[in-house]
Amino acid sequence: MQTSPDRHEYPAHWEADVVLRDGGTARIRPITVDDADRLVSFYEQVSDESKYYRFFAPYPRLSAKDVHRFTHHDFVDRVGLAATVGGEFIATVRYDRIGADGTPASAPADEAEVAFLVQDAHQGRGVASALLEHIGAVARERGIRRFAAEVLPANTKMIKVFTDAGYTQKRSFEDGVVRLEFDLEPTDRSLAVQYAREHRAEARSVQRLLAPGSVAVIGAGRTPGGVGRSVLGNIRDAGYTGRLYAVNKALPDGQKELDGVPAHRSVRDIDGPVDLAVVAVPAEHVTEVVTECGEHGVQGLVVVSAGYAESGPEGRERQRALVRHARTYGMRIIGPNAFGIINTSPRVRLNASLAPEVPRPGRIGLFAQSGAIGIALLSRLHRRGGGVTGVTGVSTFVSSGNRADVSGNDVLQYWYEDPDTDVVLMYLESIGNPRKFTRLARRTAAAKPLVVVQGARHGAAPQGHAVRATRLPHATVSALLRQAGVIRVDTITELVDAGLLLARQPLPGGPRVAILGNSESLGLLTYDACLAEGLRPHPPQDLTTAASAADFHTALSRALADDRCDAVVVTAIPAVGEGPVGDAALAQALRSASAAAPSKPVLVVHVELGGLAEALSAAASTAPQATSDNPQHNAPSPTLAAEQLPAAEAAAESSAEAPEGAHLIPAYPAAERAVRALGQAVAYAQWRRDAAEPGKVPEYEDINEKGAAALIDGLLARGQGLTLGTDETCDLLGHYGVQVHRALPAPTPDAAAEAARDLGYPVALKATAPHLRHRADLGGVRLDLADEEQLRRSYTELTELFGAPEELRPVVQRMAPRGVDVVVRAVIDPAAGAVLSFGLAGAASQLLGDTAHRLIPVTDREATSLVRSIRTAPLLFGWRGSAPADTRALEELLLRVSRLVDDHPEVVAVTLEPVVVASHGLSVLGASVRLAHPPARDDLGPRTLPAY
């Protein structure tokens, strides 16, 4: 490592793992003096044409002087980065700071020349684009604001790298060379390009895992039983369409097969590529296996082996080493301690998991961090949702185990554009990067429903999960997820309930619900449940117990044709003596009526109707059932045989398939479950409509961004972080049009009187000691003091009640117009990012937790919804005849605070308390601001995988 005293310390924080365009990974790191041999070897593998493009002349080999130049950097004015796979260079990039005359320079010069060289075998993988993101971030950190590059016109690939990056740029042509100049300040377009590349790369990396052309199970035991042998059998029995291999180093010489599968002692012995390796060997042998896989060119790993971070500190370090080792070879990992992956597509039919059978094909993507919960979810979906009857199926399933590498974020990238997935269900015990998750969730939810249940909500994340620390309570994180369009549920039962509805039925156009059925009591229960969920139910229509299938058809058709109805809940109880024939007739009647009005959802609440729910679905899956040449591949698992299922579920095993395109109507065993799922669908549909017009972040002409930046820079020059004083707080907020009422200190009665004369009567006298601040209920505030006599009398009362002025810290403030007291806060959370919060002051927010949250930057539409989303919002809108508060002024205040925090990442906390919102205008009576130096890398930085 570089140690020369004239060099800056090695910048370890520039090291990063990245996902490339084809789904593989590479490591980006600074080049040091120790890399001379690697650089020479790398250059020897570059074609003559690529060398010519780099140096504008034939350049067959690097001289000793070249090697010294390209490996000795000061990490400020001269920086080189390399992309590596397997420890060897596959690409390099460097910049040299230059002055106005184009010669080498130092700061304050803010321009640098940049040049790339990519090994021909790795061109087209997006390596240069990733390197440009990282070298650009390094340059900004070192005070460089602009890059210049000279490129031969024939080098169209490199010109495209620069032009596609999205930066503001200029192009000129002189002396046969194209000169490109571009600013490094991130733009909306450059960020969009960066996110699009991230999406394509991460989606592709998951696609390589879920649809491999060949699979090797490493650790498949020689005798039946055991994890590896079970996974091997599950892959084989599912009818996997690719090449399958068994690997066990203890196989006897000469043994070529295991359970009919080609067997080898090492993955190196396999003649041909291996796309995916399922690793089921003891943890102490995994490193050796990863090395063999990497050297053979395996693209990804599913590690079902346990003994990692879930087992304690030693296992946690073993897990870090595993991830680092796999990334060295460009491989991604699901696990360790994973349950496995499933892909039901007839093109793949992969069951690389511990599940004994493949779930029915369908349109639901399922992600579970817990193997046990994954088993439960698969079982419930297989058995019509654990009492929620009607058949649905899974497109792909991922159980990530310890989530050391591939996470829910990566799988979301894949499902977003997967044509085989319509609904995403996720069980999460931790969110490693909430900021990124909410960004991806918002994009996914705009295209397809995303339903999430969180485990470990009230405690620490599971021991095996490495997650960023967050200071936000669970309720806040949930609110932010809902803002991103996530359908948040509390149990796996609700997860499946919502998934069944969203996978089968259209989204409701509003909250108006028609209720009809043959049970008055069940109809009333449904009506009450609708009110509890905030829906607007019509009075239930009782068809009486004598209703026939034709009566149900007529009533449902009429309800669906009613423009005042957005959804219909049908309640049904069994008719005595009709049996399966009546169930089938009723199901057909409901399905035919529903199909005639396909734009409105229909749900059924049934009470042990035997075959009704199955007849309603009347299909083996939500997509064609995969077939196999081997009959045993389609045989049900003994544990799920029909005779072991409840009667209502077993009946479905022999149900006939519905006509192509027929509606599948979800049926629920309880009104509350059906209505809760409907309520979630209504809220999600409304979010989709609102997301189509997200609003804008308004510009205010009186905002002085440059003045605020200069003030912040001057204040931070004092130290690493500080809470601003009163005058500094008022000055900073004033640059953003937020005026704070001055509060003058009153250490004595005379000082209080003088302050009141300066401010003008009437005034308020307040104690600001920590135990009395914002506690008017304790008597530490005196309001509407009209003259000096009242002021002095109140001052005496406060000191007699609470102690000496030194303890009270009294201040005098001019009275503000009466109104509703609210609190506005903004905070930078290390995991979630910048969050804006709003609530009423006092017990409403402190005791009841009635606070709403939005991610910054906040748009005008979001500010409007933020004000209205708290339970006590009616107090702002004229509750019980009171004067309505000026909510437009309040929304503007929220937007100004959002702009301040978004424009200046050094502002890490803002509190405005109280803010009195009157009938006309508002008054900010108290404010505090905290500053800190921003991190070297933020969400605008280059793409990286989580560090290990």
C-alpha cells in the first residue's frame, strides 16, 4: 500500500463493489504502487486497437516510466481507479487536475482530464459507465467541478459513455480529436441515467439467479436425506429445464450419477458452464467451494448452509468473508442460511429450495427473509391462503436467509419489469437501505401492487442481518412506506388476503361498496366492517335465505351496473340440501355477472360453503399449469394430499378449470378479512391516482440559497457539528423566508420590562428551562400581559412557583395572534434520509403519536396531504365552529423547511415549536437548527453494493 510521506492517506472509502450491466459484479478501488504487475498484465491483454484509442498512437507496451506514472497517485490531483474481477484489472480510469492552460495544476484549479481503458473481453458490460460514476464522485470530493476528455472520432463506444452519462456537456472538434467537456454536478438527467443503469444491472443479476441455464448442487450427500440431497431431488422432481449436476468431493472414483443426475467430485470437473451453484456444505468448507465456483465461471450462488451471522460474532465475520470472497469473482449470493429460490415459469421450472414441491404457477412474486415464514406463505397460497379459498399461484419465490448480498431491493428491481409477475408480496424482518427501498417501492407500486409485512417491528433486526442503524420509530418507517405506495399489513394472513384480491380483481375506483347476500346478519357485519375501514358502504341488500343462483346473478349485475358503486361484497351462507350442485351454480352465477362488468372488484364472504369458494376460482392456477413428461413430477406431495386438507380445500383439487380470461373471485371466511383487503385495495388505488400527478416542488423568489450556503459554511468552520444559537437560527431560517418571533432573555424583572418595551405590548412571559419548555400545562407560560404591572406580577409568580430566574431562563416574546399550535420537524436519518414531520403541539403528538411524515423533498400535493393526514386535523378546519386555520400558510411553511433541508445537506435537524396557525397567517414562536458536515458519499453518489 502507498506509504510515501508526500502522498495522502489511502482513501479506503473509495472502494466499492458494483453490479455491471450483465448482472455480474466487479470491485472498484484506487490504484496504488503495489499494482504495477497487475497493470502490466492488464495492458498486455488489451487489443492494439484499444491501445491506439487510448494513446492516439501505436503503443504495444508500457514503459517503466508509464507504469510508475499510472501507479503513483497523490489521491487529490492525480487519481487512478481500477475495476477488478478475481483480483485482476479489467478496466482503469484516471484523472489529472489541470489549469486553464491545460498543464498539471493543484487546487483551486477545478478541471481535470479523464481517460479510460477497458479490456476488450469486458467491453459492453457497462464497466466504463460505472467507473465514470465513481471517478466523478471522487473528483467532486476533491474540489474538481469539470472533466475534459479527448477522444478519437472512431472511438464511438467511449464517446457514447460520456454522452449517455447525463451531465451538462460541450463538444468540440480540433486537430482530428473530439474534445468533450462536462460539468460533474449531478443533474436530474444524470441521476435518472444512474438509477436506470442500477435498475437494469440489479434486475439482470437476479434474473441470472432465477433463470439459470445450468445448476450444480454442491454438497449433495451420497445417501438419501440431508439438505443437499433434498435440494437436488427437488430440482429434479420439479422438471427443471436446464442442465443439472450433483457435486460431492466424497464421491467414490467411478461414480458418475446420483439419483439419475450427472455427478462430479468438484465443480471444476464439469464439462461446460455452470450458471448457478446451490451450496449445501458445512460453513467451514464454503470458502473452498466459492473458490472453485469462481474459477469455473459460476455466475451466482444460493448458500443454504448455516453457521453464519445468525450464530454470533464469529459467524458474522465468516459471513463478511464469504461475501467479499464471492464478489472477488463477480458472483452474487442469495443467503447464507437461505431456504432457496423457486421459478415456476414453464421455461425454467426451478425449485432450488427445501420446499418439497413447486407451488402452482401464477402471477404473485413472493419474497421472504425467513425460511419458516416462506414455508408458511407457500403453504397458505398452495392451500388457498390458509382458509382464504380459491386458487392462486406464484411466479417466483426468493428466501434470502441472512440477506448478506441479494436483498429485497434487488428482487424488486427484477419484479418491476418481470412480465410474469403482477403482484409482489414481501415478508421483511429488516430493511437494509430504507431510502433506496422507498425509491424502488414507489416506482414498483406505480406499476403493480406491492404488499409488505414487517417482522421484528418492536425489536432489533435478526442477528444474521447487517442493517444500517435508524433513529426512526417503526410507525414513522411504516408511514414512509405507505407514502411510497406500499400496502402495509400486520400479519401474513393479511398479506395473503390482500395478495389474493389484488392478483385476481381490478382496483376499485373509489370507496363506495355495495353489499348483498342471503344473510341479513352477515350483511350487517360486513357493513360495520366497511365503516371501520373508512369505506362508504351502501345499506346491505338482503336476498333472504330462499335466494337462488339466478337471484344472486341479478342482484350482482344490478349492483355492478350502478354508477354509485365501486366494489361489491357478496355474503353467502349455505342453503340446506343443495350441496355441491348449488355451490357450483352460485359460483357460475357470480362469475358470469362479474365478467360482464370487469372494471369493478367483487369479493365473497362465505360461511363453510364447501365447494363454493373452489367453484368461484374454478381453476388450478392463475396461469397455465406446468406439465412434465414424468408423471411423478405432477404428483402432489403426500403432506398436501387432498384427503389431508379441509373439505372445502380438498374439493378444489378436482375442480374444473375456468374458461380462458374468466374472473377469479376471491372468497374469504370472515367479513373483517374481506373488507380489510378491500380497504387496502381502495387506499392503494387512490395512491395510484395521486401518483399520476405527484405535484411539484415550488420555487420561492425570496429564498436566498447562496446566502444560506455562505452562512452554513462559516458556521461549520467552527467545528464538526453544532446547534445554532437563537440569532444564527433566525438568520438561517430567514434566508428561506421563515420568520421567527424574537424571544428576548429576561434574567431580571427590569430586563423583562425593557424587553417588553422593545417588543411592544401585549407580550408573553415564558420559562425556557428544559423541564418547563413547551409545557404550558405546568404553568410556565403567562400570556396576554398588557402592561408592565402585569408583567412584573407574572414574573414574581413564576419565580415563586418554580425557582430562581437562573433555573427558569425566562424570556419575553410579543404576543402572536391566537390559533392552533403545531410542530414542524425535519431530520436526516442515517438510513431513511431526510424526513419532514408534522403534528399538533402538545399531547396530540407527544402522547398519542399523532404525527405524519413525508420524505424530503416534499411536493405541494404532499404538503397538502401531510396537513390533512393526522387524526387531529379537524382542529385546523373549523372543528365545532371554531375559525379555520390558514392551512395554505402552513403548507408553505412545510415546503420552505423541506427546501432548506434538501438544498443544504449540512442541515441535519430543524424543529419549529410551537408554530401558531391563525385564521390569517402563522407565527413561528420557537426554532432550533443543528448543522453537521455531510458525509463524503450521499444518495447522489455512484452505484455501490452494500459494503462488507
